[in-house]
Amino acid sequence: MTSIEEPTDALLERAARWLVQGRLVAFPTETVYGLGGDARNDRAIAAIYGAKGRPQFNPLIIHVDTPDKLPALVTMTDVAWKAAHAFCPGPLTLVLPRAATCPVSLLASAGLPSLAVRIPSHPIATRLLALAAIPIAAPSANASGKLSPTSAAHVIESLGGNVDLVIDGGETNVGVESTVLDLTTDRPTILRHGGTPKEQLEAVLGPVIEALHDDAAPKSPGMLTSHYAPGRLVRLNVTQATPREAFLTFGDESHLTGGACHLNLSPTGDLQEAAAHLFAMLRRLDDPRYSGIAVAPIPMTGLGAAINDRLSRAAAPREA
Ligand code: TXA
Ligand code: MG
């Protein structure tokens, strides 16, 4: 039986012990809930892949509580330190060369010479990582290809009994996953848009490029086109919904028509609020009462890049 529990000191201490023993614990981060396991332990990593039903080639992000833990895992370049000082803790994942003595399971990084590392800013994640004092591999705590969970209840819905413990930290506030930034290339390269907008990265790091989608050989398998798939068909940039579609809107609705119901990601047109609501609202509208989900246009600036990226995957033709 999976238990959902409040984050008391005693619970966090138990969760940290369980992680060290190789068990899986789902915990909140500021982006989405993660399914955590000891990154050094092949069996724990295999259990994560198993719980998610994840293709084995998908490498995992390794989480630690403070930047001083990074050099034991990856080779920190000048630009890596610059990024870490400016954005960590926070919704940014850095892909760097694996350090020679890195203890992380090769299974966790799918045998790649690089490793993705992240320092989450959610206080429960920070305390859990500090108590466990080991690197924690944590993909989003959902079944592979499904929506990322932004609450403890979503984790149970998606993973069922495949996780021993879910630490309940309420709803996550960023709501989309971290931005994945590859620093092994000549120019910093965004592999996945996410909670840290490109504009903010460029203000600190200079020009940042965006990886092209390439389904045949995804550099970051989070780039697979159909991903984050709700059960219902999703249509984007809609201003006229059909009478049976659920309508996911943004900002002012006066130019929008149709829809069996409306849910507004942010009535005031705030992209941060919209990101926080995105996955939970898609879940609510993914209901057999509706013929599909129509989504109103959402600007591409700031967090809009990550929101539109997730929506275009939700709308993509489904993989077999
Ligand atoms: O916000 C987040 O990043 C959440 C929370 C729980 O931290 N985690 C998350 O993990 O979204 P996951 O496993 O669902 O996504 C990891 C992404 C994938 O797109 C994966 O391909 C990419 O990071 N990735 C991991 N290691 C990589 C590497 N060595 N090179 C390139 N991409 C990598
Ligand atoms: Mg994921």
C-alpha cells in the first residue's frame, strides 16, 4: 500500500532513511513531483524505470541540495558555475560531463558520458536531500509519456502502488518541469524548455541556442514529440471551440467562442500562474464527457515557451 503523508520532521527522516536503503519516495519539488531513488544504486534506478514503465534509454536528473555537491558528480566549467550561482536552487537542470569519480549508476544516465544535475528550491525537497545526504535520481513521478504530477494525488493516480511513499507538499508552484540546459556544447543549448525562461538564462550566460527536435535521435528523450499525452485529443491555438470540446483558455476570453466548459489558466494573463495550473487543468479536462480539449492561443514569451512546448506534445500525433 502506498501512503500519502504530511511532511513532518519524523516523516522526512523516515523518507531519507528509506532512500538510503534503496526504496522509492515521491516528493514535491517547485516544478513537479519527483519519484526519487538513490542515484548510486542500480536496483533503485531499475525500480524507478519499472515504476514509470519508462523506456530504458531515458536518462534521469540527479538532485542534490547545494551547489558544493556538484563537483563530485560533474565537471564544473566556468559557465556551469555561473549558471549554478545565478539559478540554483531553482527550476534549471544542467547537463555536464560526468566527473571521473562520479558515483552515479550508469543505468541512471543511460550510459551517457554526460549527467543532468539539478538543485530544487522546494523546502521539502531541500530538507529531504540534506537528510539523505546522497545524490537522488528523480524523474517526474508519472507513468512514462503521461502528464507530470503537480500534487500528491496525481502521483497516486499515475503510479498507483508502484511507489512506497508520497510526501504531500500540496500543489507545486512552478507547475512545469525544469529547463534542461546542455553545457557540454560550444554554446549553452536548451534541450527542454521549462521553469527557467530562455530570456533569464541569456541575461546571465549570453546567447543560448535551442536544440532542434529530432525524434529519430533525441538528445534528450524528453524531446520525443508525443509526450505529456492526455487521453483526449488536444487542439491548439483555438478561438472557436466546438460545443462538445472542453476549452482551456488564457487571459481575456472575450474573443473566444464555444466549448462545453471553460477553464482559464490565468484570467489575468499571468504566464507563471498559467504554468502552475497547466497539468492539473489538462487532467481535469481529460474527461469522457468532452470530445476533446481545445486550447486558446498562449504567448511564446518567458514561461510561454515551456507551456507551448508541453501543449504541442500533448497535441502531437500519438506514438504507437
Ligand atoms: O523539474 C524537473 O526536472 C523534474 C523534477 C522532479 O525535478 N524532473 C524531471 O525529470 O522532469 P524527467 O526524468 O521526467 O526528465 C528528465 C529530462 C528528460 O528530458 C531527459 O531526457 C533529460 O532530462 N536528461 C537527463 N539526463 C540527460 C543527459 N545526460 N543529457 C541530455 N538530457 C538528459
Ligand atoms: Mg518526465
